[in-house]
Amino acid sequence: MSQAGPSEPRAAGPAARRNRKIALICAGFFFGMIGMAYASVPLYRAFCQLTGFDGTVRKAEQAPDKVLDRKLTIRFDANVRNLPWSFAPEQKAQTIRIGETGLAYFKVTNHGEAPITGRAVYSVVPEAAGAYFQKLECFCFSDQTIGPGETVEFPVVYFVDPEYATDFETRGKGEVTLSYTYFPSVQPKGGQKTAAATPGSHPSALGGTTGAGL
């Protein structure tokens, strides 16, 4: 009886098949984790906007129909990361009643030599206020492209939900700080919102002009 020569392939044994199966499972798990990592960023952002988790400001469709007598001081903060821009609020603070709609403006200037696209990331302090500080209009909901040497003023329409006054984590807090940080964004795509320059002075929803603050 002849025996198989050393050059002839042998049938894979149970151990080899098991090792291949484990390798395929590990590879699938690896690539699945990569996909989940990429997906987790927009999912985390959507979760934060929906719940106000981690101090993230929520987006609202309409203002509440209830306004309380209690007032809050809203302070504004602006920062820039890796952009040749200057970015600042036109008012340091405003005082509003809980449930009342507020209007604030932020000014951005592009000191670069070419159009640049940026996106603002936002949060509030204290973090527990993120569930109740909501915005009806904000430049942070989309990328903004600003031309070289151009100055743009962006409005923010916001309110603090009346439930802020009943939550044990926020009811004793008399101040809320709304903070923005501009970062470079991806290249412009069709449908991206482009910034447009606006007049230098605007009336405030709370009376007076935004430059004076409240």
C-alpha cells in the first residue's frame, strides 16, 4: 500500500477547522468594533442632544407655554481651537425668567486668507442644566463657512424649561453658563449652511441691544 508523499495536501483535521472558525469570529468581532466606534460618535451626540447628558444643550421645536417668576442669570462663553478665527459673545450675561425665550448673539471673524468651515460644539454648566437648557435656533446645528476677512454675527434663541425649578439638582442654581468652542470642520458639502454677514447691532428679545447685555 502506497503512502501519501510529503507534497500531497492532507485533509484539515478538527483542530485546524476549529482554529479557522475562531479566527473568522475574531476578525468579524474586530471589524464590528471598528464600525461601532465610528457609529458611536453620532449616536453619542444624538443621545446627548436628546437627553441633555454631559451638559449638552437640547434642541427644542417650540418654547414652553409657562413662564415662572423666578429669574436666572445666563452667562456666555466662546472659544476657538485650531482656527484663525476670533469668536466672542456680544453680551457677557443676560437675566431671564425660567420658561422665557432669550436671544443672544455671537460674533465670528475669519482672520485667514481663505474661506474656512467650522463647527461649534456646545455645553452648559452646571451639567445637570443640560436637560433643561434648550435652543430653538443656533448656529451650532450645522457647519458654518466664513470667507477671508469676513465677520459674521450668529443668533441663539433659547429658553430654560420650567422643570429646571423642580429638579433637586438644579432648583438651587441661579446661574447657567452656555459655552461654545469652534473646531475645524470637514470640507463643504452640498446642503451645508454658509454663514452670511449680518448688521452690527440687533434688538434683543429681552429689550435693549445685545451689545449692552443684561
